[in-house]
Amino acid sequence: MIRLKVKEVAAERGMSMRKLAKNAGIAYNTLRTIYRDPYRPLSTVTLDKLAGALGVDASLLIESDPPLPRTLDG
């Protein structure tokens, strides 16, 4: 299962929910839903907007939960 790490990355960068929503150009209620349910489906467009507003690569905003092995060899 994929988990969004938007809340954690925003906290590391000291960015409030309101500022992040504004900078990303998304509705505050959308961001609040992402914060409350980090397992919810999210479009790649929204993920890209959030990554841009946070100044990080989009891959830093997602993780496998539980973590999966890095290789397919075993």
C-alpha cells in the first residue's frame, strides 16, 4: 500500500497547511483530507503540485507501507 508523506515533509520544511495549499494551487480541504488520510488515492498532477510547492522530488512524498524489499531477487 502506498502512503503519502506530505504532512511529514511539510513539517520538516516548516510549511503550514494553508501556505502549502496556496503555493500548490490546491484547495485547503483537499490538503486537509490528505493530511488526515495519507492512504487516499491522489492524482499525479496533485502530487506534482505538492512536490513543487515543497521544493522536493515527488518520490519523496510517497512510501510503501509496509516497506517492500528493494530488489526482486529475494
